[in-house]
Amino acid sequence: MTLFVWAVTALLFLAGTTMLVLRRQLLAMLLGLELMISAVNISLVYHAGLFSDAQALAAALLIIAVAAAEAVVGLSLILDLHKSGGPVDSTFLRELRG
């Protein structure tokens, strides 16, 4: 069973890394980051359950909260960029302007 969990988390992390590196759309890059965070969280929760570690489960809950906040901030930045008429592609972004 442990090998199956490691394989699933490795595939999810690899898919997230691939999306982050190869895709240029900001939404796809954000989705890749979320896949990577989910892969790490799955591994952490599995091993916390395996070793009956309550602190690891608390860390996993904190990771979920931080990932949700990161998704909200990222999506709001992408939406604001889209509303301003700018490109939602990472190749055209050079700097953030106020």
C-alpha cells in the first residue's frame, strides 16, 4: 500500500511540475502548484495515519489552509489582470505595476 501512495503522490507532483514548467498560462501554472501541494499533503496525511501522528495531521490542515489562501490570491490577481485587458500569459509579464 505504501508503494501505491508513493506512486500516486509522485505522479501528481510530476504532473504539477510539468504544468508549472511547460505551460505559460497563469491559470495552468496555478493549477500545477495546487497539484504539487496536494501531492505533498496526501503523502503527509497517509504517513500521519500510518504512524498515528496528530502533529502531522495538524500540519496537513495548515497546509490546506495556506493552499486555499494561495489559490484565492492567485485567482484574484489573474482575474484583475484579465479585467485590465492585459495578457494572462506569463511570457508577457515583466513586472508588477500599481
